[in-house]
Amino acid sequence: MNDPELEKIRQQRLAELQANHGGGDPKQAKAQQERMQAMQEAKHTILTQALSQDARARLNTIKLSKPEKGEMVENMICRMAQMGQVNTRISEQELIQLLESVNQQMPRSTSTVKFDRRRAALDSDDDL
């Protein structure tokens, strides 16, 4: 069952997968990681300069509860700072206004909870 042609195809496919996912070249993966780290440091520096301490604390709290919204607000603040729209440090109240505008832009996800009363009623009566 040791077919050399099959083994050759497997090796080619493995090489393709590694090239597509960056697993083939460790230098490329390291360079990519260094670029990501440099971008994160630059973002952190911009946010430190653009936000007051209270606003930074509020943004960190938001990132803990809703990471996607926190990232969106961070990116928005970084873009504003790079375009020169931020002249002074953003206060907590100004950040709250930014968050309200982001909330209006984001689509609301409505969730519904279905409660089966019959099943709940049967379960609670059995215990008595």
C-alpha cells in the first residue's frame, strides 16, 4: 500500500496547506507577529495620548464586556487622532457620547427567550 505517487501527492498538498497558512516559513510567521505587536504598541500609545485616565478605564471595562465594540471604538479613536480630529484628551463624557453614536450605528440584536410553562409546571409539581 506504499504508493510513491500517492505519497508525492500528499507531500504536495501538505506543502500547499503550509504555504497558505504560513506554516511553511517560520521567518514569515515571526515577521507577521512582530508587525502585529508593533501595531498594538502604536495603538496603545495613541490611546494613552488621546484619552484621559477615566475614559481609558471606561474603555477597558467595555472591552472586557464587549470586545468587538471596544475594538471598534479604539479603532475609531485612533483614526480620529491620526486625522487630527482630537485636539485635547478625550474625557469620559466625550467617550460616552462616542459610545452612544456607535450604539446607534450598530444593528441591535434582539433575542427572545422561550419559556415552556407546561414543562416548568410539571417539573415543579413533581417535587411536592
